[in-house]
Amino acid sequence: MDKHAYDTYYRTLLPALVSKVEEFRLFQYEKADIQTLWSYLTKKKWKAVEAEPPLSKLVADVLSVKPGEYMNFTQVNAYKSPEWGARISEDEMSFLFEKPENRE
């Protein structure tokens, strides 16, 4: 993970991060996780770094993340990952094309 000026606030903001991830999971975003949310905040929401940001502003930023913003960030990162376009195995290919009622 790249160093960000707000990394020192991570432990302090952890309860808000956990709360936001739990909220996403209530909305059926099962793959939401704290590290990805933190990455979204540091790379998108907090591009412009303030010298001494008020803690209340940082908490508000965490709690105001919308599911669509978070999911767009994860999808763009997935497209940028080196695994995009990687070959899949025969088992994975057959799983993709079998009828849904035959799946586990």
C-alpha cells in the first residue's frame, strides 16, 4: 500500500470504516472490505491532503461513501489489474457454461 498523509488516522477511523463496510454488506455488497474502502478513500476522496484535517471531517468522509462510488472504484481497479485477460482453466470454463441448477 502506498503511503498517504492520512495513514496515521487509520486506527482512529477504524470503527467508522468497519461500520461502513457492514452497511455495504447489508446492501448485499458481500465483497466489501476495509482495505479496499481505505484504498478508495486515500486514492479518490482524499487526493487533496490537508495539513491538519479535523477528525470529524475524516469520519464524515468515511460515512458518506456511497455504494456506487465504492463499486466503481473496485471495478476500475479490477480492469487495471494484471489478472484481467488471464487464461482460465478448463474447469473454470465449464463452470461458466453449465446450467445454473447444476452449480453448487
